[in-house]
Amino acid sequence: MIDLERHDDVFVLTMADDENRWNTTFVREFARALDEVEASSGPAAMVTASAHEKFFSNGLDLDWVTSKGEHRGGDRATFGEEFMEVMGRIITLPVPTVAALNGHTFGAGFMCALGHDVRLMREDRGFLCANELQIGLTIPIPEIALFRHKIPAPAFHETVMLAKRWTAAAAVGAGFVEAALPLDQLNDAAMTRAAELAPLAANRENYGWQKEAIYGENAALNGPHGAAHMLKNYVSAKH
């Protein structure tokens, strides 16, 4: 379901559950992989990839959600909380992260991709889409906040309110995908980019603090004071 390997300073997390739809079982396996990355020390980065030839992640496991009784997807009641926690862990993981988007990336899969520091995408196939409105769901406030942090306006509005399907070229143009590449170059490019970034995490505490300062509690982007006030009232680097 989730495979994790390490190649020198780069962890490779491969989602290998068909279309990689999110249910509680999948969330818990993903969380265990993050545990292993977080337990390491020294320079490191993580690449998240997919074993499916067409999908990076096709979003929420709707068959599991709408079914009754026992299911391999696990406990339905705990999914929301556990899923959101894992998304938060991805965005604040104390190592650089690169998502190698080899195909369609919808809903929950789009959230996962946006949680990464860098996104590289297959140039000739696949869409990025927050498709909740199209399937009759609302986009939760934490997901909206994630999109607002990661997607420049007006692309944010197109994503959240218009359910725009982003091609690789359009997403690169909008500024939230770093590069579009041929499929046969995608994973190698992700590994190269991750290896370049791995030294940033030599001091995990420092790297993790920086992410928390941007995305965590009382985050700089969400705080009650503007940059001028903070500059004039600066006390310490980690205040």
C-alpha cells in the first residue's frame, strides 16, 4: 500500500494502492512512513511518488465512504481527524519534500501534493483538481487554508470555486508546480531535486521550526499583525 525506501539522503515514499484513494487504512500506512522519515537524523529529503501508471492519487475512497459494514478501508468514524492530521504532518515535515505527479491528482490527492515543498508534474497527461464541489462535497476550512497558502491568486479562486482542472503547463504558469517534464524523466528529476534540497534539513529542529512559523499555530501569514508591526517590534528570531 505504501512503500518507503531510502537512497542516500532521499527517502522515496511510493503510494502503491491502485488509484491511491484515501481511506483510514491508507492514512495510517502513510503516517507510519512519515514516522520513519521523522525518526531519521541528518540531511534528508522525501520524494512522494505513485506506482499507478495513470494516477498520483484519485482522492477520497468514495466506494468505502458509501459502503456499509466491514471494509479494507478501515474505521470510517476516525477518518476525518486522522486524514487532516497526516496532511498537516506533510506540510510541516522537517525535511524538504518533493511530489512527483505522474497523473491525475484529485481532491485529497491534490491536498497531499500541495502539502509538499516542491511539485513536479508529468507534462503530457493528468490534471490537478479540487473536485469536491463537482461531487457534492464542501471543501473543509483547513483545506481552503492549505490552498490559500500554496496557490497564488487568482488561481486560488479558480481552484476552490470553479473546480478548475489544471494541466501541467497551466499549473506551472500559475506558479504552484515547479516544472513539467516527460514521464520518463519525472522520477529522476524528483530525486535530483530532493538531493539538492536535503542539506537544508541537516538541522531538523531549525528546518521544522521554519515550516511551523509559516504554516503552524499563530503562523506569520495568518497573524493579527502586519509585517511592518512585526519588524518594528522584533524581539527574537523565534518569537
